[in-house]
Amino acid sequence: MATLPCMHDALPGTTRPFEIIPSVLPADFSRLGDACRDLEQAGVDRIQFDIMDGRFVPNLTFGPDVVASLRPHVGVPFEAHLMVEEPGWMYRAFVDAGCDMIIVHAESVGHLHRALDEVRSAGARAAVALNPATPVSDVEWVLDLVEMVLVMTVNPGFGGQAYIPTMEPKVAELRNLVLSRGLDVDIEVDGGIGPATIAGAAAAGANCLVAGSSLFRDPDGMAHAVSDLRARAEATRPS
Ligand code: DX5
């Protein structure tokens, strides 16, 4: 009887460098500076800050002043994931706070092309995020403005949620679109990324892998979590 190809056999993978990127959402916010230092020592490639406004998502976190207070204490790049309705007024503030990448949700602005132009004009690398229900086609005509597309693998707002595996074909579709256009664009996934899920996301074509709970709650520590996740992603490389 023929063996059915597993999900990974059918997926294109990626040749781009893998980046392990923590979300600090699960951190003890009374010790956020220590957490960022620990993450840098654990070998993460950059740090993602989840900015939530209580409207775009049913949760509220922090603003640019908190990010600015952390900037002097670590050397890795910062990215701001804006889960904020109409965030245009805050791009410059997060650049001034020390973020070199700003991620805007396609669903959060009325004019996405203009919004991404404004992010670039503010001096940041631009990225666009897609909620689970949002199709790849929604970003097809802004791929030339961004350096990364974030495919959410949970519905945004909280850490510790279950990974949505049906996003893997969406990641693969995006990867093939980026390749067909000859564009130099990273693909990031965020939500439920851990030892049991990272291979599926990487095999689908994601090379920037955001992890919160799995990094902060690894019983063997953050450094183990980072190296283990990186090894699991590397194991999916197309031969
Ligand atoms: C959810 C956030 C994610 C989340 C990831 O809205 O964007 O970054 O914190 O946390 P885990 O890895 O715990 O799902």
C-alpha cells in the first residue's frame, strides 16, 4: 500500500537563515530587563515586543517607553509587533525607542500600502502580519514594501495558545509567491511555536520563528530551548 506523504514531504521548506525570536509576553514584567538579558545570553537572534491596545486584540500590554527602557541593556535587534488599531501615530515612537523593525497587521489599517510606506519613512524595516483568517492575497501588492511577512499561527492577543497547523499551507503559498516574484522577504510565524510544531512551520517555508511560552517554560532553560528549536528547524532543510 503506498505510504501517504506526510505534511512535511509536501512542503517546500526554506533556504533562508533561521532566526529564533522570543516574544517577551510570558516574561515576569517586573523583571523585563533581566529577561531580555537572559534571552540574549541564550542566543536569540532578536526580541519581539507584543504591543496590544485592547481594541485590535482583547489584551493590553505596554508602549514605546517600556521598550526604550530596555534598549540600553541588550545588543540584539528589537521588533515591535503592533496589534493596534490604526497604529500610524506610533511608528516613529517605536523607532525612537530602539526598534529597527515594525510589524503592522494588514487588518489594522485602512490603507496598508500607505501604512507600510509610513513605517519605512519613520526609519524602520517594514513587515506585515496576517491573522489566521486573512488570505495571502491581501499582501500580494505590498510585498515590494516589506522585508518580512508574519503569518500568525494563533489568533493574536495571548501567549500559550494552541498552534493552528492549517496555517502551514498558507505559509507555503506565501513562500512560493515570494520566490516567484524573486523577492528577498523573510517569512515569520508566531503563536504556539515549540518543539512539537516548529518543524511543520519551517518545512512550510517559515525562517523567522517566534516563540514565547516554549522558550520561557523549557525545564532545561532558555539556552536549551533556543538551540533545540534551531536544531529542529535546521533538520527540515530541503536536501
Ligand atoms: C500572541 C502573540 C504571540 C505570543 C506567542 O498575540 O503575538 O507572540 O505571545 O506566545 P506563545 O509562543 O506562547 O504562543
